[in-house]
Amino acid sequence: MGRAVKAIIAVIAAALALTGCAGQSPANAATVNQVAITETQVDQVAHALATIFGSPESPGAQRRLAANILVGNEVGRAVAAANGVNIPAEERANMIAQYQDLSALNEQPGMAQIVDDYVAAALIRAELGETEYATSAAAVPVDVNPRYGDWDPNLAQLTTSSGSLSVPADAAANS
């Protein structure tokens, strides 16, 4: 990791320590580049995902994926702006049409813009390449509610950590 990136991380960590993460409301799943992603938005996307994947009665299982999509969409928007990338609507529509799951999700109420943003972020990532996208994504400020895990700027996605605020029993016993 370069010195500049380490310095930026240190400044952000210090700022968060001094503010006590005061900017993150419990009503928000995340804040990306000063854009709040609300729990209501996560619920809407999770319900749509659960409907598509055959479990509409239990959208809770899809909440983490929903949060990852919404955070990724905002990061993609910021990366596109920073790099002057614009993916034409026709290209996004063609990509959606090629994938059954995306097409089905796109037809769910309130999901068209979210699917369009998701596809745009994927195409931006492809256009810039993994390294350039990851570098740009790492510069985007992301604050995630711990229940959804942690944001990994190198992967530009939420980690697979449990998202639990508790300390596992084994770890607590060993400390």
C-alpha cells in the first residue's frame, strides 16, 4: 500500500475516532460519499431479491446482499464521476436483457434504477479495469453499519464478516 493511501486511511481513522462515528445514523445501513443508504432502501431491495430468488416470506436473508448492491452502486457512481466515465443507457439496457435474474429484478416495483445503477457500476469496473477501479473506489468515503460487515476498499465490496456486534464466546474467553 502506498504512503498516500496509508496517510489517507490514518486521517480518516483519526477523524472517525474524534467524532465517534457520529455521522452514521442507526436508521442508515451505510453512508457513501455523504449519501445515506437507509434501512428502508435495504429492505426494499432485500424484498425484491427474496421474491426473485424464491423466498419472499424471508427477505432477511437477502439484506446483506441488498446493502452490498446499494453501497456498490454509490461507489460506482463516485468512481464514474471521478474518472469521467459514462456508460450509455443502451449498453446498460443490453446488459440487463442478457441476464434473466437482472431482467426479473428490473421488473420488480421500484427496482429499475437500482438495477440500472448496478449494471452501470459493473460496466464501469470492466471499462476501467480492476486495478484502476479499486484505486478510485478506495478514495470514496464509505461508512457501513456493522451489522452488514465491513467495507473492503481493495475489493470494493462488503466483507464476509458476520456483521455481528458481539464478541464470539471463544474470543471473549481467550482475552
